[in-house]
Amino acid sequence: MLAIAHAGGALNGEAYTNSLEALDTAYGRGFRWFELDFKWTADGRIGCRHDWKDFGGAAPTLADLKARFAGRFTPADAESLAGWMAAHPDATLVTDVKEDDQLPVLETLAGAGVPQERTVVQLFDPNEDDAVARAGFSRRSIILYRYKGSAHRLEAFLRREADPPTAVGLSLAQARTGLARRLEGLPLWVYTVNRPADVRHLRGMGAEGLFTDRLAPEGLGLTATRAVHPVFSYGTLRDEKVQRAVFGRRLAGRPDAIRGYARSMLAQRDPAAIARSGIVHHPVVHPSGREEDEVAGTVFLLTEADLAKADLYEGAEYARVRVPLASGGSAWLYGAADGD
């Protein structure tokens, strides 16, 4: 599951700072995806803050916002965030705009130099989608805690084939209800998750990502980047010991099958692969030419880095090809390199 630093991540145990120091700390801990809150200040600037409770509910000027926390941390603003993103070209921003009309905020961020191609805008209603897309933000998710419209309209938006949303945001409470089951098959991001037990629950229900203040990537099976590459495994990559040796964590997968393939055994010649799996003869599949032949296995979602590690593990005896799945869609398959 993707780990997203919530409000920039906790800073010295304090959540919701939305500060440059929090971003630096989270980046140093391995995060590459960062959610920030955005509000208008009294002087028409953008301040990264969840709310104005520290100011009695009234918006301060940007200068007053920074002065309030001087010596503790530096709240981000549009210009400083653009500079931080430029200095960290592998960082992705997820917006949480705390205003009724978020389009002017997004346009101000883009005008300041925040890269639109590395920004995922969280919509609050499908009606916002067209305007945000026209403003140049191609990556859009939807978060449901403010949605008040019809279930039918939401379902049509979520399940559309053309330009589907990047993800669907649910609260941890929503993820424990039947709503999560109705959204099965969609990429779900859940907030705010800080307990290992909740991570295990979300992995079991197939969530793709989570927002967290303090759980670091590369722990508890979390990743710093999105796992977007489906890989169908019928052999040793389903073994938890192999997964931990190759990827450094246990993978969450779902059962599936491929048709028109037959399975046999291959004498592995790579000493490293033998050491990781503990066996010499590894399973391999070949096209059989018969549609009734079926091989059962598991589909895992891997990151780009994971996929490179899997390529290295499988070695020259296997070739990675794209194949249709029995359930629909497709996945990468490591089959016999000679294609026999």
C-alpha cells in the first residue's frame, strides 16, 4: 500500500503542521507522496493549514501565520511549496483544499510553479471534475467525506471507463462499513491511519493507499510510490519468504487465473534465485494452444522498483509478457523465455 504523508507528516510528534520542516522530515523517512491542506489567508495568499483555530477562526495574513509558528516550524505557502517541489523532483503532491471553491486555489498553486503533472487534486464532488481538468490537472481523485449527492451519480463517475479517478478517498470509519465493499475493484485511499492493526485490516480489504502521520514507507508492507503494475504469479513469488527476500515485505494479492497456458517445472540455473526460494526446480508456464487449459495463481500490484526487482529475480529463464486474466483485465506474467 502507498503511504502518503498526511498534512506533510508529523513533525516532532505534532500532526497537521503542513510545514516545510514536516515535508523535509517525511522525505528523509522515505515518503514520496505528500498531502497538504490549503486555505486562503486574509491578504489573499495561500497558507498551508488545516483550519484557523489558532487564530480564533478568523483567517490571518500570511505574515501573521508564519509569525505565529516562528521558531517551531514554517507553514508552507504556494511559492515555498513550488520551490520545495522543484528541489524534490520525485515528490508527488495530494491537495486537500479547505475552501468551498477550490479552483482559484489550484490555479494560484499552478501559477506559483507547483507542477500540475505531479499534483493529484482531491475532488469533493464529481461536478468539480471538468473545471479542474480544464485547468490542467490531469490527476484527480475524489474524497467522500463531504459528498452529499446521489449514489447513482457518484457510481457513474467512479466506474466510468474514460479518464477514471486516480483513487477514492475514504475515512477509516467508512472503510469499516459496507461502503468499502460497494467500491470493490476501485483504488481506495484511506485516512488517517496510524495504527499497525488498521494497516493489516486495510491490506486485507485490498486498499491501495493510506494517509498517515507517522507510519513510514517500507514498514508494514507500505511503499513510497504507487503499486500500479499487476503481476500474475503462479509460483515462488507467492511464497512470503521469497517476497521478503526480493521486495523486503510481504505482498497482498488476490486469486485469479490465466487460460490457454499449461504449467511444468524448470531447473533453475541462477544461484541467487535458488538461494532465495530454497528450491532448484521452479514452476514455469507455456502457451498450450488450448483455451480450456487454466493455471491458477495470485495477482500482486507492484511498484516500478518492485517490477525491476522481480525481473532480476526471475532471470534469463523467464520472459515477462502481458496476458489476459480470467477475471478480466490483464497482468504481467513471467513465462518460459523460449515461448515453447
